[in-house]
Amino acid sequence: MSDLKITVPDMGDFKDVEIIEVLVKEGQAINKNDSLITLESDKSSVEVPSTQSGTVNKINVKVGDKVNQGDLILTLKSSEMVKQVKEPVAKTPEKKIDIEKDQPKKIKTPPPAVVKTTTGTKLASPKVRKFARELGANVLEIPGSQRSGRVSEEDVKEFVRSQVTVNKGTVEKKEYKEEFSHEEFGQIETKEIPRVKRLSGPHLVRSWTEIPHVTQHDEVDVTEMEQFRSSLYDYYSGEVIKVTPLAFIAKALVSALKEFPNFNASIDPNQNKIVYKKYFHIGFAVDTPHGLMVPKIRDVDQMSIKEIGEALKKTSKLCRELKIDKKEFFGGSMTISSLGGIGGTFFTPIINPPEVAILGVGKTFDRLMKLKGKIVSRKILPLSLSYDHRLIDGAEGARFCVYLGKCLGKDFAFKLAV
């Protein structure tokens, strides 16, 4: 059997076109016009068909290669497919004359057989193939609803929806390989990912991919609250009582959760129901040498400002020493993530499911403002509120921020200490 060379045809002005799909493999039998590879330029995608029939002997290209006209794609061994096409032509019976009727007798020839290729190709336009790739779907696995099993965009969408349902919303993990290794650019050092970050990583990915996040930013005037906080002292000993601003924020947050119960809830996706919590367990993001941890402070609504501050210190110490019980990371109402001790203003905190909201707190800064005809300096606290848009809409999120601002402002600063 002689080898047949299949090369890249004339592509006009296009040069160095990338191969995005190889549609055949070595040892497969193919027919003329079967698609071999898919090329994609900046403007379009196109499939290159075979100009001969045969069995694939050797593939000379791979995905990611850039080719030009005349480049060798693969070689074929001539196969019996060619003979199968020629034999019916050679053995076509000649028309016979019926002597009795002196009329030509019509010979019924069988319809041409449908040749099933083993190339694994699928009828789909370049646009549909590109659409499927963008959604992470393999077009070869998608059943086509159009004529001859052709795949449409709607078929791709339906296939992706079915996969999400079957996998219960999980996203298939893909492996990405860098084109160049890090070592090629200089000296590196490789370390193991800390255990806490290995455990929290998939949890964060699930939250970001499954929950439609909305983040609203606001600024709250906390001048009176800061003045009150710095003036606290022990009546008997005269010592200054140091209480973190987080204790005040937690107390204010509980008040806001009582006013807006949707923020103290969870979504049950299996039963399509909302679970409203009657308890107020506030989570706190704790920065430790091992990674970020989010323990809960239980029944914050029943604690004073001083008790909340003490609970924060105790829980943070247990996290840093890795002595906290695993159960303390579950069963929260809402989480506070504070960067105030480090710096920065606004950011986008990721929701800690099954909670539906998280409050990000920045560092308090001074701002000159005009009050009653005078220029005064005020303490401003930046807030970033992220919430699950499936349950909470923008209007309710804005009202929540306004109410929380009042709880931390002049009117409520002293009441929070009770």
C-alpha cells in the first residue's frame, strides 16, 4: 500500500494559523472529505478535509501547532475503502434488451451504502465548535438535533445544562499546563500549600462559581463611636478598657440582622426553600500563620461589647494555636472580614456558604467635612457588603447598609454598649 501525503491547502492570506483540534488518530480509516483538523484564526474557524481515502498512518501535527499552506498534516495508507468505491462502478451490469418486447429492461441498482467513518467527527459549524469550547464542552459528546445529526448552539446549551444537573452544579476540574516552566526564567523555590489553604480553596471556588455575588460599598461616620470606644475605662481600677472596633461592628450587625431577616438565612437548593435562623452567631475572618480561618462567636445578641471583645481574643488565640474545634467553623449567621488592622479601604469579600452575606471592613480614615458652617475632621469607616443576589436584591442591600450606618453612627453608638 502506498503512502499518501495530506497537506494544508491554500488558505489565502492567512499565515501561521493555529490548530485547535485534531479530529483523527493513527490507525483510523477515513474517507475523502472527512475532517482532519480544525484551524482557528483571529477571524474564523475552519475544518480541513481529507483529499483522499485511506487509513491514517502517521499524524505530523498536534493541537497548538501553527501551520501554513503546504505543511504536512498526516500520511495515509491506501485502504480497501477506495476499492469499495470503485468495485460497484466496475461491476455495474450492462442494460439488457428484452427480445420479446423489444424494449430496454430497467435494472434496479441498490442505493449507495452509507459509509460510517471512525474518525469521531461531528457535524457542526466552526462557530458552534468555538461556542462549545468556550463552555468547556466536547462537541463530539453532544447529540445533534439538526439534519444528519448536526449540532446547533441550542444543542450545546442543552448539553451544558444537563451536565450541570447531573453533576449537581459541580464544575469539572481542568488541568492547565504552562507553555514554559518557571525554571526557564530564573531561580525558584517550591513549597507545599499550607493545609488550611488546601482545605479552604475548594470552598472558595464553590462559593464564587455557584453564588451570584453582588458587592456594595458604603462609608459610615463613626466619630462618636470611636470617641466612646477610646473613653472606656474600669470604674474601680481606673484602667483603660481596650475594645476592638469589631466588637461594636458585631453588635451593630446583630441589630441589622434582626431588622433584615433575609441576611440571617440560607438557601436550601435541594428543596428550593429558605431557612431563616433565629440565632445570631457571627463569623470572624482570622488571619493566622496557617491561613485564613472563619470561626463563629455564638449568641452575640446576648453579649455585651466587652464580652464580645474578650470572645474575639480567645477565639483568635485558639485559631492561631490550631486548638479550636472543627464545629466552631460552622453554623454562622453572617461573617465579618476586617482589614482594618492592616490597611486598605474597599474590597470584594467572598460569601462563606451556606451564609448569604458577608461584611468587609476597611481601615478607618480621617476626612474633613463641613458641619454647621465649620470644617471639622470626622472618622470614616469604609464598608463592603457582598450578598447572594438569588435572595437579596440591590434595594434591600442598600437599605441594610443605611441601617447599619445608623447603628454605628451618632444616634446608636451609646446604645450598642448596653
